[in-house]
Amino acid sequence: MTGRQERPPALVLVGAGIAALFFLLPLAGLLLRAPWAEAPADLAAPDSLLALRLSLVASFSATALSVAFGVPLAWVLARFDFPGRNLLRALVTLPMVLPPVVGGVALLLAFGRRGLLGPVLAAVGIHLPFTTAGAVLAETLVAMPFLVITVEAGLRALDSRYEEAARTLGAGRWYLFRRVTLPLLAPSLFAGGVLCWARALGEFGATITFAGNFPGTTQTLPLAVYLELETRPEAAIMLSLVLLAVSLAVLVGLRHRWLGA
Amino acid sequence: MIRADVGLRLGTLDLQVELEVGDDEVVAVLGPNGAGKTTLLRALAGLLPLDRGRVELDGRLLEDVALGIRVAPERRGCGVVFQDYLLFPHLSALENVAFGLRSRGADRRGALAAAAEWLRRFGLEGFEESRPAALSGGQAQRVALARAMAPDPKLLLLDEPLSALDASTRAQVRRDLVRHLSAFRGTRVLVTHDPLEAAALAGRLLVVEQGRLVQSGTPAEVTARPRSRYVADLVGVNLLRGHASGGTVVLSGGGSVAVADPLEGEVFAVIHPRAVALHRRHPEGTPRNVWRGEAASLESLGDRARVRVEGPFPLVAEVTAASVAELKLAAGGPVWASVKATEVSVYPA
């Protein structure tokens, strides 16, 4: 594009300005009302550090699980035609629109002590509810759909003739996937991974319902924020800022590097 | 050499083509868009399964529907140059050429060294690290050719190898392509809709229309005796078909043509547009063929013009610009077209 840009119509400008303010004000509230003096003490508190560590561990675990199982699922949805495909796709995206609390209740009914699979898992010594593994599972449920739909769209947009060209050059399935499909899919996979991770980091409803709120094992940062808000609001603000900083750093930094904005 | 009997349906296309190509020739499959050329090529490469038939390359059975045998494309040993090259956008030119060597298990260092040698042979020294997006059309074409040839395939398939290039580079790339094709030891088949490209690159043409092989032969043979409307239009002659008997060809679509050839039976008759004379009144003299028609359309070719005459059958006449003015052909209206019997060439259908 060369030459001068056209000025947007006034009505559009007003609308866009209000929307921008709407996003800016809460952020300003957090930053202005933060008790910066007590910040070091609040952040260094064992509970805060535990929650931060758990949040990072759980969100990255959930992302890893989502990649491990979500990519094959996206593959099947994008590349194979079978009866019930649309139903399966709707099912996969359901957690995106479902209130997370409902997801947590559903997880309890599936993996809880008296749930569908609970007794079977208990028999082999696996207890998911109210454990860190449970928190990871809850985050995976709500976050994986973001990865699946992004990767599926990426697979659909991928020109499969490159894969044909690779086959005529002697590439077997695995070599083809590693050297052609995966690199061509990388931007979608990365974008999906970031979205998935961000959603997992912020997850609250399903986690607190299915995994509870135990410091060190299931109390992630969002849960800690909620808890502290009742007793020590200043600490809640600082923890919120930590969440904000981590999210922003990852989203802005990596998106620009990988997707070239 | 390749021996193939290809039968497959794809959408509205019903492809049924038999071909045999030796290693001492370059064969071009020529046909209009949608004739099934690319489908044929993809079937030979194994990218489309046959519904019927078999493919045999250098005596090795690649596919036989009746026997239930089908060798996967990655095991066929076919090099393919795709229409828009399909160079891997995330790999450098060098890695693109090395791809087929490494996929067959060559070690990285050896494959890259061999690929560098291929790039040098194709005049692409200094472009080793270039991504495909940074290459010109001609360079990308050479990388694609080097990539297809590097793994030493038995069969080289080229799909419209010059169509992605602009006219200014096409002639040069075509010369290079002729050279590289002649250096290739193996079977060479290319597909094109451009008769000039076909004649420049190949010694034998296979004309395919609507999924069927309609004619084969050297470019000279094919153009001298067109066997389809498509080829006749490419050459720019009037092609008629009918039954010859006693010096007259009765056309299947109505009308008849007097000929000098004593051939009998089903024939093609070709009339060059320059052999057709136009008149506003019934011509005097001896021409054996005179038809009455309407001057339907006029196409100017500088000092000459092509006039389409709708008579007992459609006929194109090529006349001088002077006669167009003299006969006021631009206005259309009734005309008489005459052709000497000796100007009609006839050959068996």
C-alpha cells in the first residue's frame, strides 16, 4: 500500500474508541490500584510462588496433552470423511461455548469416584479428582478445542499437492509428515498451541469444580486470585498482574516472532 | 520404457488411454483443457488409482487392477515436474533437490553434495540457499527439473512444463529443457495443451481428447493429417468427415465434396482455408465444388482475413484483404464458396 490512508468514518472511530477504552480501563485499574510497595513481599509469599509454579506446570502439561491428542484428532477431522464427522466436530468445540463449571461437573461424573470411569481408574490406583492431574485434565478439556479447530483449519488450507510431490520423490509416511506436512503446518500449530496454552492458564471454573482449591496441588493462579480477593485484595491484584504479565509476554512476543503479525 | 493401459473415471471424465513410450523418444500428450492429460500423468505416477488396466515400467509391474497390484507413488521411481513446480516453500533450492535423495535414505552430507552438483549442472550455482519464493519462474522450473531428476528415476513426467512462465523467458527455458530432456536416460512423457511446445520438445505426439487417444505420430504427421476438430483447429484447416465413393465424399453432417483421390470408404477430407475462393455470384469456370452459404464472421489477419461461411457445412475461407473490400464481405450476406477437387486432401478415417 502506498499513498495516504483514508480516514475512517466518524461513527466507526467512536465505536472503535469505546471498545478500546473498554479493554484499556480494567488494565489501567489493575495497574493504578496495585499496591506496588508491598509487591515484593506479596509475590515472594510461598502461596503465590506455589500457585504460579502450579499454573505454569498445569497449563504447559495441558498444552502438551492437547498437542499429543488434538493434532491426530484435527487430522482425522480435516482429512477423512466419515459418518458423524460433523457431530464429532460439534462435540469437540462444545467446551468452548459450555460454561466451564458445567465442564467440571461433567468431568466429575466421568472420572469422579462414582463417575463412569472413576471406579475403573481407582482400581488401578489412579485418582483424578482433587489432584494436580485433575487440574491438568480440567484445563485440557476447555483448552484443547482451540488447538483442534486451529490445526484443522491449517490442515484444510494446506495444499496437499506438496505432499503428493513429496511422495513422487520417494517420501514414506513418516518422512513426509516430518519434512513437509509438519513444517507447512507449523504456523497453525503454533497459533493453536498459544491459544490453547492461554486458555489453560486462565482456566477457573472446570478446575475448581473438578480439582478443588488446594494450595500446592490444585490451586492455580486464577484460583488463588479469587481466594485472595476475599481476604487480601492487594495480593489478589498483584497475582492478577503476574497472570497478565505472563500472558502478555507470551502472546505478544511469540505471535510477532512466529506469525509476523 | 513404459507400457500402460489406463482406465479411470474422475468426475465427468472417462479416461481410457493405452500408450507405449520407449527410452529413445520424448513423447508429448497433447490435448485441450479437461481432456484428461494431467489425470493420465497422475495415474502413471501412482497419485490416482486406476479403475481398470495396468502400468508397466522397464518390465516392472507398477499397477494391475485385475491382479490387485498397486505400487505406491513413493516406490515407483517416477520423477514428476508439476505444472506450478510445487517446490517446498520452507526448504532452500538445495534442500529441495536433495529431498528425493534423503527420503531414500541417503545421508544428509552426501545428499546435499549431490544436490549442489545438480544445481551446478542446471546453471543455478549461487542459488543453493535461495527459497523458492526468491527464484524467478525459469529458475524455479530448473530446480523442479533437477529435483525430479536427482533421484535417478526411470520415468520422467512433466505437466505443462512451460505454462507457468511468461512469454519472455519461455523460449530460453524451452531450449534448456530440450537439452536436459535429451540428457535424461529413461522414459520421458510430457503433457501440454500448447502445440508449439509439444512440437519443440517431443518427437511424437499423442493427441488426447475427452479421455480418448485420437491420434498419434510425429508433429509433422499429426498436422498433415488431423484426425480431430481440435487438431484441425490448431493447424487452422477445415476438417470434414464422410464416406468416399467414386470421387465424391458424402459428409456425415450433410453435403458432399468432390475429390481427386480415388479412395473409397470412411475418410477425412481436409481443405486449407487458402484453397477456398469466395464469390458474390455463382462462379463461372471449372471448380468441381461450389457451395452457397452466408458469410457469418470475419477475422482480420493483417493483409488477409478469415471468413466463416455457413453453408451445407461450416467452412473457413482465407482471402486477401482486397477481396474482403471488393466483395464487401464485412457486411455478411450470401456468398458462393468454391474449391478445386485437387485441393481437397483425403485420407482414411
